[in-house]
Amino acid sequence: MNILIKSAHIIDSKSDHNGKVMDVLIENGTIKSIKSKITPDKNVKVIESENLHISNGWVDMQVSFCDPGFEHKEDIENGIKVASHSGYTGVAVVSSTNPTIHSKAEVLYIKNKTAHSIVDVYPIGTLSHKLEGQDISEMYDMKLAGAVAFSDDKKSIGNAGLLMRALLYAQNFDGLIITHCDEKTISNDGKMNEGVVSTQLGLKGIPALAEELMVDRNIFLAEYTNAAIHIANISTKKSVDLIRQAKAKGLKVTASANIYSIALDESLLTGFDSNYKLNPPLRTKEDVEAIKKGVSEGIIDVISCDHRPQDIESKDIEFDYASNGMIGLETAFGLLNTNKGKLKLSTIIDAITIHPRKILKLKESRIAEGEIANITLFNPEIEWVFEKKHILSKSSNTPFLGIKFKGKAIGIINNKQSSLNKG
């Protein structure tokens, strides 16, 4: 595979070429040359595009491919196509499948099924056995098999002792614990953020306290055990403040927020569109601005799309009974870039490239001569309307049909393979 990328704006804060417009020659999967102008040979595929930008390959720390067990919603093979088309060269898949990813066998199932793919797929094993919240899973065996982290996905760990023991145990083999924060006795099967809008709509609210109380507890446990912890799905201003305080104390705490928590707020629920029913729920405009500020200050390290395919039977029903989640890969960059506010493009790129790799302890990627080519190509200025033809997932639970976005992935290069989007 020999490729020449012409006149590309390089966005890579760890590269000497950051911010420059350069030609990039890739030979046999390795970046051979980066110069202001390179004349292509006959056997080189040339990639040219208006306002072409390139960065390290995008990585998402939280996607659901529903495989095994829920392949009618999505499967691994199709999920890889969706991720590739959306600009992602790496995705970490959540553990809430059927069976759950709770042992070496399930980790190897994913690893074997995704071997030699253009998209690197990283299994996240369960923290508790079968997501039951009672006993620690076979974390060490899963780590040896290729699991990059351990989490009960959107099932918050109510048992503080279990989480404490998991944090202590994982240190023996450099394992990463990821937690979702929701005190169920407070959220109590709520349907949306508790506040003025929930009162107006007559929907049962989920207090921000349900998240914040668990964030605080998990930080305390990380401090007590001197362990690394990643807190996912941050959605409130107070949660950002708690993580800011933890980092100021030097604790080994990292955090991520979902794109919809940066781009959308609770006012969108006035139409009772169940595609906006999410976990965590859409919060207030003040919370949204706090999340953006947290990303800009480096308090929130990572931005995830939280791709959650749901079949029509799970979404096209009364709001109270609809399942949480929306598909997120296809609209990820467009939604984020369109609603970034004062967030810098370079900050966004760091949050979907450098930081997730560092937290998951993946091989570092750089746009530099001699490095393996792991690259996303995109245009941050192009405007486009999201239409049904853009839905590549098996499921179509998205509220964004007919919405205009600014910014789009053009293609990816990874594992000696390339994929370019058509239109």
C-alpha cells in the first residue's frame, strides 16, 4: 500500500509538523516522507481533497457493537464498517453483551473476529462476574487475552467494597478500572434530568446528585487505594468540579464525557423524541457549558460518542418504556465540531486521539517519518445534511435526520489498509 496525501493540514500536537500543510508519503503502511511537496511515482495512490486535514487515527473508548447476543441491533463486522466510515481507526467495545465479556473466552471471541481489520477493536472486560455486581470477574485472565480495561458499562457499581477490591487487585497487573456513576437509589428509574423541563413535561427526573455522589465516592476509593480510575459519562457541572479537585490533589483520575453531553441539552426533550432518551440524561445548558470548559482545561480527558444501537421495538414506543441510547459514530465528528463553541479543534483532536491511547495504554501514534501510518482524514469546514443514506448501522435510533452538520470524516489509513468515503 503506497499512498501520497497531498496538501494536508496536519493536526497532531506531538508532531514537529503540527499546524503545517504538507505532503505525506506512506509506503507499505509506514510514513516514509513528509515534505512541502512530493512528486508521486506511478504506483502511488494519490489522495487530494479540498481543505484536507489529517490527524492521528481517532479512538473511541465506548462503543457498543452488540455482539455477541444482540446482533439484530449491530454486529462486529458491520460495526467496523461504521467506525471506519466515521473516521475511527480504533474502538473499545463495552462489556454488556450476551454473554457478557466476563472471561478469556469472550475476549478472544472479539480479538479473533476482528484480527487484521482496518479498525483496531479493543475489548473491555466486565469488572464484576457477568455484570452481577457481586464478585470480581476474571480480570487477570482477560488482561492476558487482550482486554484493555474493566467496566460494568452503564451498570454503576453500587457495592463500594467490590470496587475497592477491584481497584486494589487491578494494580497487580496494571489494569484499568472504568466506572459509570449513578446512585440508583437516587436516580430511581428516572427518565430525564430532574429540573424545570422534567416538571413541565411530567416526566420522572434523575437528579444530578445521583451522578455526583457516585463520582465523589469513586474518587475517594481511588485515593484510598492509590489506584488509577477512569470515570466515564461525566455530564454535570459538579462532577467536573469534583474531578478538577481530584486532579489538583494529584490523584490518578481521568474522565470522559459523551459528545451528546457537550452538544445537546434537556430542552430537546420537549418533543418526547425517545432518541434523546440517554444515560446519562441530557442535562441543563449550564452543565453543557461546564463540560465544554472541562474539556478545554484538560479536566475531561476524552470525548466518546457512546454509540448505542437499539432496534425499533426498543425506541419507537412510549418515552417511559423506551431504551436508552442513540447511534453515535456516523454523526460523531459532525455533531461535536458543529457544537464545539469555543473549543479549539486541536483540543478536540487530542481528546479523541492522544488521550484515549494514553489512558488505555495503547501504542502511541504520531504523524512523523518512520511511524506506522494510523491516520484519519477529515474536513472540519465542509457542511452536509445527515440523511438516511448516511446511516450505516443496522439500527437507526438517531434524532439527527435532516440536521446540517459542519465537519466530516473523509477516510482512514490503518494496518496497511485504507478506506475513503464516497460523497
